[in-house]
Amino acid sequence: MRIGVDVGGTNTDAALMDGRTVVDAVKSVTTEDPGSGIIEAVSKILDKTKILPNQLEAIMIGTTQFTNAFVENKRLEKVAVVRLGHPATISVPPCIDFSSNLRKIIGENFWILPGGYEFDGRFLGDWSEELVKKAAYEIASKGIKYIAVSCVFSPINEKQEIETAKILKKYVPEAIITMSHRIGRVGFIERENATIMNSSLGFLANKVITSFDGALKKLKIKCPFYISQNDGTLMAANIVKNYPVLTFASGPTNSMRGAAFLSGHKNAIVVDIGGTTTDFGVIKEGFPRESSIPVDIGGVRTNFRMPDLVSIGLGGGSLIEFNNNEVKVGPESVGYKLTSESLIFGGNKLTASDIAISQGLANFGDKEKISHLDEKIIIKTMQVIKQMIEEGIDRVKLNKDPVPVILVGGGNILVENNLEGAEEVIIPDYSDVANAIGASLAQAGGEIDKIYSYSDIGREKSLELAKLDAIKRAKEAGAKTETISIIELEEIPLSYLPSGAVRLHVKAVGDLF
Amino acid sequence: MIELTLNNLENFTRGAAFLGTGGGGDPYIGKLMLKHQLEKGKIIKILSPDEINDNFLVCNVLSMGAPTVFVEKVPNGPATLHGLRKVEEIIGKKFDAVMPIEAGGVNATIPLVVSALSGLPVIDADGMGRAFPELQMVTYNVGDVDINPIVAVNDFMETAVFKARNSSSGEWLARAVCVRMGGICQMACYPMTGKQIKDTAIHNTIKLSFDIGNKIQEARNQKKDPADAVIDYMKMSNPSRFGKVLFLGKITDLLRETVNGFTKGTLRLKSLADEDELIVEFQNEFLYAKSNDKVLAMVPDLICALDSESGEPITTDGLRYGQRIKIVAISVPPVMRTKKALDLFGPKAFGLDFDYVALEDL
């Protein structure tokens, strides 16, 4: 038995799973301190199913807390960026492609210092301990705690980043440092961007994971707990404290995998309507269709592997505004405060959920509180919502042909069942907790990062060995053999080493259950 | 006259990526360099060749090197300007403008960066009408334009000056220095008059980038196929250019090496519909595509990789195992298919053992 939990912006859901069977599922609301929401959801499901904490083998948590924080530019920290590469790279300062608001929050605290490597491993410029120390003093005097260290060609040699981080830590002992070689691969700007994003989430990551940890302790749950990564595999929770950015696309990956599992459909469009946003994605042969171009998150280009998604600011908590017969839905949302700020729960903000309730599409809250709403506005709002969803479906479609559409997420109450462009609209059982189910269906991965010699054993043999090794590790991590596939393969020639040395990075993943 | 602004920047670099035919370095870096300049309030003006007089003096400025290096060791603009100033010093004359040597890839953006730094306008013409990997592969040589002096500069402003016996030798010598300079260097060469530009360059290729970028964006917004939109647009252009989709598939293998200052490699795709395979060879840019031992397109015709859904052009350094992409080929204008032009940049010029056959005849 295991529990999959999804901590969304609005709801925290939990599903109890036995192998590939859903035993039961519950919904509760996300709390400001996310741990309380987890306590509520998990104790609810344990009560409901009469399962004891010691019968659980694992808890798998998927969370969009970090993605949401970054996209909404909320709860982010000021970051000091120490880049090693001067005088190369000076024409592209850090954060140049971030939105002006993000640049304001993160601050323009950049130190572009000599250092880095050439492609062949020689030094680029003269790295200087003195200059790193000077930067450390300046960072300390500015009171910045979160530091991102990037370095030209660190994927072929990480030494300078490590050395630099050591010195920074020595002079800024409270610093939380992210090194770019731990976050991304070749492609300097994208890697540096992801490193800065990770640093900006440092405070929140510590707070959220500590809160998760505390919640499970209170529930007397002693089994291991994991967090979903963006590729569908799991990461130990204490690692996520330092690498929150690696959870970035896990929400959509979980909901799409959950939707495919629940509906039994292998080819369909998945529409996941949450509290704040709606994601549109495609499942092809049971897997989320991946984006093959660099993905923007909150407007920032990264090179993460991610499902190909269209996201719009529409959800159950979306604020409704109207003037002169024009209705605007979202992108602002009351988020997790739905149960205190929306009209049906006695608040004073009109949300998309209020409209759905007044239309009888779902039944929660106090319907009396919305009896005064003007029928015309309700109808107009429903039209706008339907239109927004149909446009989203159209945007992810490969062609004009109708396809099955699977609706998941708590916000699916916003939709009546006919949608233009859909062959059929499927709302499977447990669709409102597809994310939590997706999290529980997590995959196991095996990764290798190793240097091979092409002149000794040839390229083909090296690739074969590397793949077999990754597959073996995936199996050891619990992946079922027939489901394992290679999802990442990167070759970095190391021309500075003799005999055709190449660094191979291979990742294999497969289903655990 | 066109002015580059923060609004049209994205379409320009998207079009330049398309004309990069897989190589030329990802203009994304160029976009960021330009964004930085435009945000500082710098003005970048682009003049059509018909807007300049015959004695205008213009310098080609560019980055040389391997795209795989470019995405890590982001170059610095002042080094390129330094190269231009060095050429001025040698010839004893001041330049009136700068121009791109190639219309595709990051080198489409470098002259615009120099323009922002120097205040000089950019001439809307180039020597390749696309991207090619080597300095002598320019239409300027059909009209015997002198490549000299050739100046190469690295990030530390270390400078090498060449007086080469011809452009191929200039390429050979500069490439060796480029490797020693860390795989990329900034260059200035081919000082040209307005008359020489009018006679030998391919005209209005910067505008072409704006238009291609625009067409892809427009098609995406209208839910049409971006690849088809570009093919249709090229068909309507003057002279009319032929285009077709060669393949739609998933990347099953990618061999990529940094050799002698180039990125060389092979891309293998497997069809999404059947068992067909496509192999594309590249040397910075895509050289030729073949399926079942039949060549489907070859240099100098354009071979481009687009994201299968969004139509976003993908450079060879952006290719990844597992991606689904569409390979599109577009014919080059007749001036790039003369015997003299094919000697400079036809299949034989890349050491391939077959003769050029036009895309529409394959």
C-alpha cells in the first residue's frame, strides 16, 4: 500500500493505491503551511480506509508549489549570481531574458569573474581566489543568502564551480549555494537560468520540505517519502530542499500519466483544470508528448525535458471581473484561499467556482450566498470559460480532427460536457485526483554519467554499454523490465583527454507498479 | 530602412535560425546580446542595398567557430568591434556601415550588435543567403572581392591579422587561430564598396529573416502548418523558390563532434508513420539528407530542422535524442547555382563525392 499526494495551489489530494488499483481518494484544501493540508488529506484517507500508518510502504508527493511560486513571482528570494567566464559572456548579462518583474525581485547582483574552461579543458582566463573572496564580502555586505554559481563549460569540468562555492561558503557561512553543473547540461544561458531559478526558490524549498516532513512525523508515518521530479521519477525529499527546480514540470507529468491510467486511453488530449491554471497536453501511446524546443517557465528559457503544454490562467479560484457586459476570467486567482474568499464560502470575491455552483455543475459551499448574481453574467462567464478551454484544446492539437479529451483536476466542474473539437469528453472516476494518482504511479530511473574511450571500444559499443548500465540501474531501482526506455542520452566529447574520451550521460526509466 | 526593435527582434532571430539551415550557431544568443543593447536604448538601423551609394565602405563582421562552443562560451561584442577598428587602421579608411557575411544563424545578429556598439548602420545583404561553415563560401568571390585584411580577435582582445593569397587560404589560416583562441573568435574581413555589394551580394536577406519569422509565428497563431507557410511564402517570393517537406520523424541517433573548429556529425531520424529512416550529415550546417541511399536534398539548397508542432527552427546544437522534428528543404536562388558558385559551396566543396542536383530534380 502506498499513498500518492498532490499538493496543488488550491487543493491537496491523496490517493491510496494497492499496486495498480485505486483503493480510495480524498480531497482537501492546500493550506498556507502546506504540511497541515497534507496532514488533513492523509489522515482523512487513513480514517476512511481504516489503514494504519505502519501498513504504508511509501508516500509519493507531487507538488506544484515551486513552479507556481516562480510563475507567479511570489515567495522568491534575492539571488547573487557569480559567473565564471570573464571576459567571455559579458555581452549577455545574467537574467537578461527574465521579465522585468522577476529581474526586480531577483535583483541585479552579478559578479562576472575570470574563470571557466575552454572546450578542450584549458583554462579560460585566470580564476582568482582573491576576486571570489571580494565577491563573497560584497555578497555578505548586501545580506544576500542565496547564491547561484555558473561557469563556462562546467559540464566538462566542475572543479572551478566547486572551488568557488567552497570559498563563498567560507566567507558567507549562511549562504545556500547552487552550482550550475548540478542543475543542467551543456548550454550556458539555459543552465545559468535554471541555477538562478533554483536559488530564488531556496527559502521556499526549505520551508515546504520541512513542513512536509513535520506533517508525516505528526501522522506517525515512518515509511520513506519522495517527491516527483519533472521526468516522472522520484527524488528523496531532502534532496529537493536543495534542488526545488527539478520538480518543475512534475505536476503536468503526473496529471497526464494519471489521466492516461484512469481513462485507459493511450492517445488523447488531457485538460487539467486546477485552482489557478489549466494545462493542456497530449498523451501519445500513453506517454506525455514532450516538447522538443527549449521550454519557457515563467518566461525564462530552460533546457529541462518537459511535456509539451499550453497553460492558461483559468481555474476554480479564478477571479471574475465584469464591466460593460465584458467578462474577464483570471488570470488572478484566490488559490488556496478559495474556502475563505469565494462568495459560496462567505468571502467577498467572485470566483469561477461560484459561477459553476450557481449553474448546478457541482455542489459545495453555500448556494444561498450567490442567489443575488445576475443570470446574464453567469451565462456570459460560462461562455467565456468554455471558449478559453476550446481554444486551449485547439492549440495543442496536431490537426483539426476531433480527438478524445480527458478532463481531470478539481476544476473540471467548470465545464459542461460538450466541447468543440472533442470527439468525446471523458471524465474518468477519480479524475479530480488524477495528479495524486499520477504521483503514486511514479517511475524509477537509472542514470549513468561516465567517461568512455571511443578509440578503445568504439562508439557503438560504448553507447550500448552505457545504455545497458542505465537500464540495469533502473531495474535495480525497481522499474519493470518491459516498461523501461531510454529517455536521455548525451555525448560530450572531452577533447582534452587522450584516446577519444567521451562523457556519456544516459537515463533510463520504467514503471514501478 | 528597417529598424530593429524589441518588438520585431524575436521574429528576426527565428527567421535567421531558419536560414541557418541547422548551423550558424543558435541566434538565441544573438537575440540576448541585441536585447541587452536595445534595452540600453541603442538604435539599430538596417539599410537596403538600393539605399546606399556606390562608394559606401562596408565591412563584414562575424564570429567564427564551432556552434557547440558558442552555446557555452558566449562571445563578447566589443571584441568584434575591435576587429572592425583594426581593419580600418590597416586600410586607413573609416567604414560607413557593417554587414553580415551570412544571413543565417548567429552571424546574422553579430553585425547588429556591432551596429549598436558603434552607431554604424547595417546593410541588408550578405554573401551566403543562408549559413555556410567557411569564409570563402560567399558569392562575393564570384565577383572576385578581396577578403583581406582578415582580423581575428578573442575575448582578451588578442588580435591576429592575415593577408591571405585567397579566401580559401584565409579560411584555412584563420581557422587554425580560431581553434587556439578557444574554438571561437570574432572576425572582420571582406571590406566592400556599395558597388561591390550591389554586384555580388545576395540582397535583402535580413528582411527575409523578418518575413520568415513572421510567417512561422502567423501560421502558429492561425493553427496552420508553419512549414507549409514558409514553403508557400518562398514560392511567392521573387525569384520564386521551390520547397518541400522531406521527412517527419523522431531522432534515434545523433553523433556530434567538435573537429578542427567545426561541429561535425550525423543525425538519424525514424519516421513516425512507418519504418523509413532519414540520415542527415552536417558540418555546422546540414550538408545533405538521404533516405534508403537516395539523396533527397544537398548543399547549397537549404535543409532546415523544425519542431514538428510549433515550426520553431532547431539548430544542430539544439538537437536531442527523442525529439520529433520535420526536415524541410528550400531551393537557393539561381545566382547560387552557377558553376562558379557551386565550386565555392556545392557538394564537392564539402568533400562529398557527388555532383549537385537541384532540389526540384531529386
